[in-house]
Amino acid sequence: MKLLAVGDIVGEPGLRALEKRLRPVKRYYGVDFTVVNGENASMTGILPEQADRIFAAGADVLTLGNHVWNRRQIVSYLEDNRYVLRPANLAPQAPGEGYGVYDCCGYRLLVLNLIGRCEMDFGPDNPFLAADRILRSLGGKYDLAVCEMHAGATSEKLAMGYYLDGRCAAVWGTHTHVQTADERVNPQGSGYLTDIGMTGPIWSVLGVDPKQSVAMFRGDLTERFRPAEGECALSGAVFDIDLQTGKCTRVERVFDRTQP
């Protein structure tokens, strides 16, 4: 099985890049299942119509992160669509689900969405204990598991990669928007990449117009963030998973450029 994880979609440029390039990328790599992080489709948060566009572009599952509640219009969408996942370790009364079991190649694939606690603006539950709880409660109800760790600290993502090694076929990080170069298969057979990057403007600061970002760091008065213009890229990673052993055999970074 080949699973494609696509990094955070940033604004309208990221949505257009996904619509233009996701299906060609899937064909090129022979992808069987695609997980896309869409929490920045509105720069901060996502609207239902943007989620619809991501699914129409070819995503199988849509994941979210720390901006999940920035656009409250998504709340009812979360309740109605089991293919959209908010972080599983948010408060238990939060709308939506943080994991789901889906059919892929005749196997039951568990997709788990977690959020880290280092450098975040609020206090979610411990993601390591949440992962234990979910995997234990679903024992026998899935064949393979994969996990997205939405976190700011590379150390927290690395730790989760080792913690789930052998229990998840793939673990990847999102949130920091910069693709890392540490793709590998961990000792117990889990494919891993600290951050799969973002899908949006290349000549930007995490998708934002560089002049606007520089002004913020200078301490100038700024307005609401706007996406940068120009060339975009779809970023992510492909995990090759042996269905017989449940282990990952190869991880390949994806960085697919496209003109606006």
C-alpha cells in the first residue's frame, strides 16, 4: 500500500495548487490512500466549502490542527463527515472525531490525528497517553495504523515517532510548514518524517507574504495575514507499507512545484 500524506494547505494559493497537482502526483507514485492537512486553508482555520474542494481534489481523509476552531462554520461539518479528523487529544466534549478506520486495499486502516503540547496556545490532553488509549480501545478493529502528529517542537514529533514505532506503519509531523530531510524507517518498521511541509507559495514565510511577516517581526503594526503570490508547491511524503507485515519499507519526500 502506498500512502500519501500532504502538508498544510495554505490559503487560496495552496488550494489551487492542490486542485492542480494532487491527482497527477497520486498517479505518478501509484498512491492508494491520501491524507491531507487542511487547517490553514483559510490561513487560520478552514471553511466547509474549502473542505469540499480538498476532497474533490482527491483527498481521502482531511486532518486539522491547532486552528481547528478558528472558523466555527466547520463545527457542524465535523459532526457530519467522518472523513474529517480534528486532533484526538482535544477535550472529550469537542465536536467531531480524532481518528477513523477506513477501507484501503481491502484492509482496515486506522488514521489517528494528534496534537502536541509544546509551544501550543492551549492545553490538550497528553498525546502519548491518548495514543495508547485509542490503540488499546480499537484492538482487533483495524489492520494497519498511521498517525499525524501536529506539533511545534521537533523533539515532541521525534519522540512520538519512536513511541509509536512498530505500532503504526507511518508517523509524520505537520504544523511548522517547513519540510525536513529526515525521512526514514525507524527500527521497528514505522516510516517517519518530522515535518512533511506545506502546500502553498514557495516564496513566502510559512505561506505568508514575506514583507508582512518581516514587518511583524520588526514590531510594525500589521494587518491580517495574506498569502504570498507566485509559484507554489505541493509538499508531503509517500510511505510504502508492506500489507503482510504492516511495516513501512520506504519513505520518499514529495515536493511538487507548480506555476500559479
